[in-house]
Amino acid sequence: MPRGIPNAKKDDSGMRYTSMHVPLAPNPKHVGTSYLKSETQTMWSRNAARKKEMVAEEVAPSPDQRRGSHVIVIHPGSRFLRIGRASDVTPASIPNVIARKHKPPAPVPTYVEGISRPRKGQAPQLAVSANSDGDEYAVDIASDDPFDTKMGSIIVSLRERMRFYKLRVTCNAARVASTFNEQFKPEIIPEINDPFLVDWIQEPLEDTEVLVGERALRLSDPQLLNYSVKWPIYGKNFNTRDYPSHQMILDDIETIISTVLSEKLNVKRPDYKDYSVVLVIPDFHDRAYVREFVNVLLVSLGFKQICVQQESLAATYGAGISSACVVDIGAVNSSIACVDEGLVIPDSRITLNMGGDDITEFLYVLLERISFPYRDINLARWYDWAVMEDLKARLCTLAEGDVALNLYDFVVRKPGKPTEKYGLRAYDEIILAPMCIFEPRVIEFDRKHIGLRSIPHPDVTEEIIEHPVDHVGLITSCRQTQAMIISTQHLLPPPSTAPTDVRQSPVPISQSQEGTPPPVVEPGRASGGVPTDAPMEVIDPQPSQSSAPVSSNYGGLGIDVCFEASKLPLDVAIFNSARASGGDDKIRKHLQAVLVIGGSALIPGMAHALESRLQAIATPLVPSMDKVQIIPPPKEVDPRVLAWKGAAVLGKMDSVADIWVTPGDWDVLGMRGLRERCFYL
């Protein structure tokens, strides 16, 4: 190599798409200047000094003005956008949906099935009866349908728990319920007797191009009225399935936020420059998602300054605790992360590709098998989806004692037709539906990824030094965490012979445990019938399988660690997250403070279902393990808004002044400024 050209191999800051080699960093011994050598010369220090000078010129707030009244807290989700002032008691929860005028023909509403379906043309397997030995808890399903096989394993798990609690089983309940539902005729309710009558939009609105929130869902037939209804956020990222361009997603998000601020909070667009924003982001977030969202708030909408906070940390603020294992069961995804003394442990983060929508869809599949009386249901229509959401909220339970052959009723409100009241008999369908998050065999994870794509190009970066990523992912580059690596080690081939070191194992492994846990005597986990394509077991890694050599093999093996880890049952994922947070003391600490938030946390019996399953997993694997405890949210606080409440607490604190990022900082530093202010990015 000619003299004077830096050695490119030793240059860790090489820029892409250029043939120019970045000069090496200068030797600090040869530098004679004191520029940027002290804290007072940084941009943050200069901004702080400038703010102190501006405070004297600003008009003092009125005494009756509440603290946090000029701070807007935004928590976007797949189904709802929770937004409000930090001084408010509760946020405004608006469906995160938008309807725009579309040139004819308008797109047809579609629905992506995320749950397995029974084989078409085959009569449903209704009889789950006792065997010839007279054991009422035995399950004998004579069918070659893969769906019946998956259902059988879930029913076995339920029967074992009912055996443990000495609860009787009604063997012919499915046949009795099906006979009743087939013969039921709906009752017509007059409009004058319907207190929740919906004011449907049945005529085209000439002067309205955009409908947001509840108004968008009141369209009687969006296709007939030439409207395109879309949900801009899906899970922990943007909904790229329904949008051809990610700029259209950002435009819709900007429109939704500005419309809600104007209608609900009476904050007009010219006043945005006087308001600060606290944005709640997912624990395991995509950097492009955070970058684009912050760009919308600071540049497009023009807010004064912004602070970004993770969901799990905000939830601990809302609950008033400093350490916990936070489980957020959302509509599309469930995220788990451990918080230790106010800091999120990065290696404990794990995201599961299942949530409340899967429970709703699975409940629909189960009710269809017992002749659901509402025959014309179509989950692609919002008012039909709302019927199933109402049934899930009122029927579903995880308490085995609530399983009985009961009679329920529900109301169907369709545009242009009178309100109908139906009756329904169901047995164990009400508990099998929410059990899918503990037994996710019926969830089609591969089908959920159809149509989703990455927003940024994987070969383009705005930073010189990249973060370690795994480009094998199906949707976006995904940073592997230790919790994900622990969860997927059983999918790897046996490691090569190497000297072992017991200290590398996150959990003490006895001599009798060779990579697999001992048999767990627990009523909620069946011992047989586990298919090989679903990671159902709690796998203890071999002592020789340390994190460094394992992570280097994923690219060559073609294993998407994030995707495979997203298939775990909820209880196994919580244990693996706690195990990745540190040693035995950390595991015990976090399993004794499990905080469950999100809409599905409202399911009756969720706390006991999690406690019993986690206790059965942790007792044989963690020495001196005490009782697993599920921490309830504070009194009279909805677990769905707990993360928003915590972010509102942060927005009212004096110490938040040190972590604001202004539009000027964002323009100069970009994501680097967020990372320096919020060090978890």
C-alpha cells in the first residue's frame, strides 16, 4: 500500500458509498487545543446556559396553572392512541385509525388471518369425551385435522389444571351448546329501546376529506362511500402492509395527532411551539420508527421540545416502583423487559408476536365450532370485529372455576338494520381463547409477516459506526438480546467440543440437567403432544454455549433469532427475560415483581394464571425461589393507561429539563442527540 494512505482495515469508522478513506483519529498527545475538553464546552451545556438567560425574559406562569399543563404525553398503539396533557388525570383514548377519501374504486377491506382454521368441508370435532377407562379428564380426539391436534394439546393442558384443582368436567358440553346455538333466533330491539344506538355515516360527506378515530369507524360501508380506512401502526412499528409508501404513514400519523389535539385538548397548530412532548416508545424499538416519529413531532408539527421514554420504564413510574419485570400485552404484540432501579436491562427485552387480537380471533374460531348464532359475521368489517371484542371483554377468563355451560347474550348493531340481540351458550371456549398466549400452537406466525416490509434500506445508514444488527430478519434488522438467544438455543445444532465453563450459564445447572429442564409437575403445562415446530420448553443452555460464539453462528445458519423467539409462550418468555437480567438474585428479584399492563391484563384470572405457571417453571431451576408475585396496578388505575400515567409523571418532574431535545439539537445531531439524552437508544 502506498505511503500516506491510512490502513482501511484498521479504520473502524469507514463511510459507505465512497472510495475516500476517513482519516484516522489524531493522537491526543499532539493536540494543543482545549476545545471540547470540558463539560462546559458541549452543546448541552451551552443550551442550558442559554435557557437560564431566557428564563428571566419569559413571563412567569400564572399561579393557578397546573404543573405539566404545557406538556403533551403521546402513547401510540396498534388500536388506540392515548394522548393528553401531563396534568390530566386520564388521557384521551382514541382509535388510532384514519379514513381518507379515495378515488373510485375504493379498496376492499381485508383481514389477515393469524389463527389456524379447521379443515374446510369437515364437520367440527365437538366430542371431547372421556376414554374407555372412565377418566373424565382424559381427552380423546379422533381426527387427522392438524387444527384438532393443536386444539387437543390446549384442551389437555386445561384438563390437567382442572384435575389439579378438582373441578368437574362436563363431557358433552360442546354438543349441548351447539344444539342450542343452532336453533336460536335473534330478538329485534326497537331503536327507542337501544341506549347505545350508533349514529352511522351512510351518506358521502362532500366537505370532509379525512375522518379520524370514532368517526372513521362509524362509516357504514367505506368502500361504497369511497373511503380508505387504515391503521397506521401495527405492533411496535409502522403498518407497511396497508401503505405503499412510508411517507403516507407519517402523513396519516401527523393528521391523527393534530386532529385529536384540536378536537379533544383544544390545542391549535399555531400553539404547538409552546408545548413540549413526551413520546412513549416500545422497549424493543426499531430505530427508524423512533427517528421518523420524532421527525414528525419536531419538524412537521413544530413542537417546542421532546423527551422519549420506553414503555416499561414509564409503567414503573406509573406504578410507583423502581424494579419490576414489565409485561405489556398489547393488541398485536406482547413485550417483556426487566427494569432494575430505574434502568431497563437491554438484554432482558423480548417481543412476542401475539396479543389481544389473537385472543379475539381464536374466540371467533372456537365459537364458530359450536354454531355461533350470528351467521353473517365477517371480521374484516369493524362492527363485526367490535362484536367479538365485546364478547372477549365480557366472556373470557383464565380462572378454571368459571368454566361452566352458561348462557350469554350479545347485541349486534349493523348500519341500516335494526339492532339484534342474540343468545349464546358456551363451555370451555371462554378459557381456551385466552390460553392461546400460553399455548401458542394455533397462532400462524409466518402468516402474520405477509406483506410487511422494512422502512429503511438495510444498506443505508445515517451514522458512521453502526450498531450490531442481524440482517437475517424477515421484516427489519433486529438486534439480538440475551433473552432471545436463550430462547432459541434449542434450535441450533450441538456446539463443537470446547472446554466448558459453568460460570457462563445464566442459571445453575445440576449434573442431572443436560440441556433440558427436569420434568415440571404443574397443572398448566402438558407433558405430551408438543409439536416440534413450536418452542414450548424452557431450555437450559449447555454450559459451553456462551453468548459470544452462539451469536456468531446465526448468520451462517440462517436462523432469525427475533422471529423464532417471538413464538414463545408468555410464561416461558417472562422467565427467560428474568434469567437474562443477571444471576439468581436478579431472577428472584424480578419474578417477585411482575407488572402486567395492557388491555389483556384485564382478563379475570390473569394474575393467578401467570403466577402458577411461572412458579412451576422457576421452582426447579432457581435455587431458593420464593413465591412468584404479580403486582397489581395502583388502585383505580386502568392497566391500559399505566404507561401513559408514568410518562405524565416524568413530564411534570423538574429533572426532565436535562433530557429535552429541541428542534435545533435534532437538526444538528439527529438520532445521536437522542442517544446522548436518552442513553438506551
